[in-house]
Amino acid sequence: MTTLLTRNIATMTEMREPHKVLKRSGGEPVAILRNSALVGYFVPADAVSTQQRRVATIVDVMEGLASRREITQPVLDYLQDK
């Protein structure tokens, strides 16, 4: 059983008129189904953030890794060849 990541659903047949699907969804993403199986998601432009993305620097990455060291170290120890 597939878990849908949105509460809005449309069939492939309904996608013949995408403007109606958009109107019904209220601008939220829509799961597209074919024969009750998930095909993909239709994401309206309004649902995508227009906020500019920030690229992580090597310093950001190293700080993130260091902050999670306590959590990841036991896994790294287990995976290490002895």
C-alpha cells in the first residue's frame, strides 16, 4: 500500500482538464492515480516556494556533521572493518 503525500487525488482521466484539478485542489499538490496506483504528483507553481535557496558551504556541512557525531558514531563504529 502506497502512502500518499497529499490529501488531493485525481485520476489520469481528470488530468485532461488540469485547470479543473487545480481549482479543486485549492493550489495544493495533487496525487495522480491510474488504476488505483500512484503515478506521480501534480504540483502547482503556487505550491512551490519562491524563496531563494542557500548553498551550504563546507563549514556548514562540517558543523552539521559535528553536531550529529554522538548519534552517528556508534553506527560508524559498527560498520568499520575490524
